[in-house]
Amino acid sequence: MTRDAGTIRERIFNALIQKYKADAETALVKIDALLRGEVVPGHYTLTEDIDKLLAKVAFAEEKMATLRRHYGTN
């Protein structure tokens, strides 16, 4: 897709979807690293850290669903 392809509405929609996907994937990667012991947290709040990261995933997925429901089908 070239920068000029699509309307500004489509470009904003796609940019937001990409952002929400990246936000969710970033949190999932961190959760995977914590669960596999590949990252040693500097404190002992592992379950709280994972809970916060899962909230980020859920929030990003909800934002994508809301955006799609009200503004598009992508």
C-alpha cells in the first residue's frame, strides 16, 4: 500500500488497527518471556505483571473490535 492509497479515513482506520495489533503483540511477547523465565523481573510481582499485560492485550483487542464495529470491516 502506498502512502497515497485509500482515503484518509481508511488510512487512519488501518493505522489504528496496526497500532492495536502491535500493542497486543508486545504485551503477549512480554508474557511469554515471563512465563518461560527468559526475563527475570526485578521484583516478585510476576502474577501482577502478567495480569497487567493481559489487561493491555484485552484493551487493545476491545479497541480493535469497537473500531471495526463502528467504523469499518477490516
